[in-house]
Amino acid sequence: MQFENSGTAEPQSSALYMGSLDGAALLSAEEMRDAEARAIAAGTPGVVLMERAGAAVVDALTAFWPELSSDTQACVLCGPGGNGGDGYVVARLLRARGWTVRLHALAPATHPDAGAQADKWSAVGTIEGWDEAAASARRADLVIDALFGLGLSRPLGPEVAAVRDVRPKRVLAIDLPSGLCSDSGRVIGETCIKADLTVSFHAPKRGHVLAEGPGRCGALDIRDIGLASGQGGVTLAGQPAGLAKTAGHKYGHGHGLVMAGGVGRGGAARMAARAALRVGAGLVTMACPPAALQENAARLDAIMLRPLRDAGVLDAILDDARLNALLLGPGLGTRERECDLVGRALAARRATVLDADALTLVAGDEALRMALHDTCLLTPHGGEFARLFPDLVDRMNGPVTRGPAYSRIEAAREAAARAGCAVLLKGPDTVIAATDGRVCVNAGVYGRAAPWLATAGAGDVLAGLALGLMARGWGAYEAGRDAAWLHVEAARRFGPGLIAEDLPDLLPGLMRDMGL
């Protein structure tokens, strides 16, 4: 079932409501079920939770579509489980407001609390068969998807084929658009509802922010229904702590080294170096082939330069123990010389960010892969991740026949375990994974969307931010997490027209606004 907005409704920007969700737990379906079970065990009946959820949906939809009034026609589609129970509550509450409500049940309620809510609806309205659902949805001002929500484990079946091509004016999904995997954000099978607004409860779910989730959910509104707060295994990245500089010598804030490529290939490294300096590294040095010194000197002032002819020279540079963090990759090159440089740099066992060409070298050289250590951070985009971990990408991109589907969270976590170091898998739903199993998601989606980051060099700036933080003493995982958050926030300050070299110079204003 593919519901698509017909364009007749008032357009709404995609947004995360209920304030900032920075640092919030990002729950799996199982974790959400556990939170509900704890509330029920503590004395809150499940039917009461359904009443709260239904009331929250009504509050959310009237806030999102204030033009809807008592003469509105709503079509509520209910499934047999708890999601359907929420739908029965919503239908009853809308009917009480004077709305015209038609409710179609895909199947009778099998969940006990949903059955109780179906009985309450039956006292004021009619449960209609599924045969008329498509016609009802076509005429409605608002269609409410209360079919399956969280935890769907199979594709939507042929019983929904009758409404496959309906294009309602407005679509609201309760918890999650039916057909979407709540743990991965991937569509199970071939069909999935596309909502204009998704109303969920307690905390965001992984499928809300991963993969196709944001595109299917439309806008996302998270509502409180009185569940006890609890930390899930995955969190959303939040505003970094500890960025303010304290008094001291420049070397007390770290010295980063960026290894650059040859003549005409220095732009990526220069942007990365500038980002590292802007985020607070005490010093940043760029090492490049001697022939590229003049070009880089003409473009740099605060960033120092060193000639780097070969791996022997790099050994001499690294004799300075104050060089405590390295960045390998942006514009570096992938020849034998660069392979030797990466090997020597890894052997020094300093905090090291590997990006771009360095990732290509590691993917093709088992010795380099084995030289990775626990103070490294890999920052691949999708293509680089595929070269490093092709089997994981096959699992992420393969057909989904059952849920929960393999997700970017699982892929990044497994990649970190294999590599023995932190991994930052780039995207609008950037996933950062540590070797100990910790994972966070920097969600540049909904109200935090920053599509302008799809520009050449943006990833080099991200790598430079991570370098600067690691020079200042951040661990690899923490540096990836905080760099990703700063990267998106800087881009959002600029907006349309952003190019990568704008990003470093947006950091001072951003950090001032953070109170630093």
C-alpha cells in the first residue's frame, strides 16, 4: 500500500516536534514494548496507555492541521493489534468532536486491550469491512493508519491491495507507517504507507530516523504517555560537552597533523586542517610533498607546513611526541608511496582519523587493515564502506522479506568490531559505533535536515573536526559523535548555497551560541 500526498493539503515542513531530541534514547521495537510492560507491571493498565496514546494523536493532528474542523471526514484503518487499539480510541475521540468518522478493520481485534477499545467504538460507531476501505480513504480529508505500527515482521499482504493506489489528501500514521521496519527504517517487502505526519510515543524509534524512515514518516511528533524514562542501547547524538577551552599553552590543546597530497590536490587537506584548528586544536600542521609547499603556503597562515617526501621523513616528523593526532586520506593519493605513509602513520599508534584515500588503501591492503588500532576512527561514506565491508553492505541493501531488517546500526557496530576501531558511517543518518558496542546516530533529518552537506569536500571538513577533537583528547568514538553533530549544525546555520569551505568559519558563531 503506497499512500502518497495528493498535494491538495496545506504543505507542512518536515519537523521534529516536542522540542530537541538531542541525546534521546533511540528505541528498538523490543525496547518500546519493554517500557510499556514495565508501566503495566507498575499498575498502569494497558487500556489506559491506549487512551493516552489516542488523545495524544488527536492533540498532535489538530496542532499540525489547524484548518481541520468538526465538518472533517476521517477514515481510520485499524489492524488487529495494539496499533489498531490506538486507532479505535482516535476514531471515538474524533467522533466526539463532531467529525464524520468511518472506521475499517483489516481484521478483528486480537489484542485484549484493542478488543476493549473496539467495543467502546462500537457503542458510538460502526466497524466497517475492508472492502470499502479504498473508497472511504479516497473521499476522506484525513486517513489514519493504525494498521501495524511497531514490530511488523512481514510484508503487507494482498488483503490491502484494494487501497494500494489511493492518494488521500492527508495521511497520519500512528507510531510508524505500516510496512516500515521499526528497527531499520527499511520497507519490508515492496509496499509501505507514506505519511504526512507520524505520531509516536515516549521516545523516537530507530526506524523514524534511519534509511527510508524520514521520507515515509513525513513530519514526526513524539508525545509523552507517562512511561518511565529509560535509556535504550542506542542514542541520538546531542550537543557536545567540554568544548570550551581552558587557560593554558597551545600544546595543552593538542597538535594535529594532516597528511596532504601533491600539487593541485591540497584543497581537501586544507579544509580539514582549518576545521581542526577552528574546533580548538592548539596547533595544526599540514605535511605535503615538497613540490606542493608553495601552493599550500599561498593559502594558509595559522596552519603550519612541513615537507613530506617519503615514509622516512614521516618517521622523523613523528619523533615529536607532541603531534598527538593524525588525519590520513583527504586528497592524499593511493599509490605505493601513500600506502607506505599510511602504514608508518598507523605504526605510530597515535589517535588517527582515516578518510577518503586512506580508506581505499586500507580496503585493498590486508596489512594496513591489520595495523588499525583502537585509537583510530574510520569515516567512510557508503561507497567506501562497501569497499571495506562488502558483505555488510549486501545485508543492508538486500531484499527485506522479514523484520526486523538488518540496519545501518548493526552494520556500523559489526564493522567497528571487525576493524578494532571506531567507525563513522556517513549519511543523513550518520551512525557512529565503538568497539565496545556503543552506538549513536547523528540524525540530520526532519527539522535538523542539512541537504546542503551533499557537496564536495564536506566529508573532509568532518574528518578535520574529528581530528581537532582527538587532538584535544576526545576518544575516537566521542570525536566522531561530536564532530558529526557540529558538522550538521554548522551547515544549518548557513543553509542553501553552502560549499565545504564555508563550514570551518561557521564554527565560532555556532560555539558562541552554545554558550562557550
